[in-house]
Amino acid sequence: MSETRGSIGRIEVAPGVLATIALNAALRVEGVSKMAPIPADGTRLFRKEVRQDGVLLQVGDQNQVKIDIYVIMDPHVNIMEASRAVQKAVSEAIDTMVGIPVEAVNVHVEDVVYTQGEPI
């Protein structure tokens, strides 16, 4: 007697879940102070995308994900290194938790926040 195991159903992950994973991965990177608002863009109104707290996520036809991350950085951090760390953290988090290929993680540094009286 042989057992043949077939698919018992489908697994769907909502795009909002992917955006939440990306958001939390980005915020854990040293140098990221907080997420920035996503700039308004009239050309994006009719695209299939998810917007959530500084994360703009697009899911392609072959289940590939493109993510734009909008951040505000801490002062005295190497912005290039921190941005690369965000790219790596977000890509690894999506791949590890969901197994969906990440096509691109674009990091947009919108500002650097200083506390009052802090030297530049």
C-alpha cells in the first residue's frame, strides 16, 4: 500500500502581511529612526500596490515582490551602510518568513532627525 500525498489546499499571504514584515525588518536596523510618509504621486493611483507606514509594496505577476522603504535616519550614521542593511534585512525577512522572491528593495532616505542641541 503506497501513500500518495497531494496538495491539501492553497496558502495565500495577504500583501499587507508582507508590508508588515518589511516594516518591522526596516525598523530593527541600527540607524533607522522611524518610517517616513510615502510621498504622494498621482501616477501610482491605478497600480496594484500596498501602502503602509513608509512601505510601498508591489506584487508582480510571477509573485515577485518589489518594495520601496521610506525612512528617517538617526544622525551620525553612515547612510549608505544603514540603507544596505535595510535592503538586506527586508529581503531576508520576506524570504525567510514567506519564501517569496524579492525582486528589489529600494530605500528612500527622506530625512535625518537631530535632537535639539545636538551638534551636526
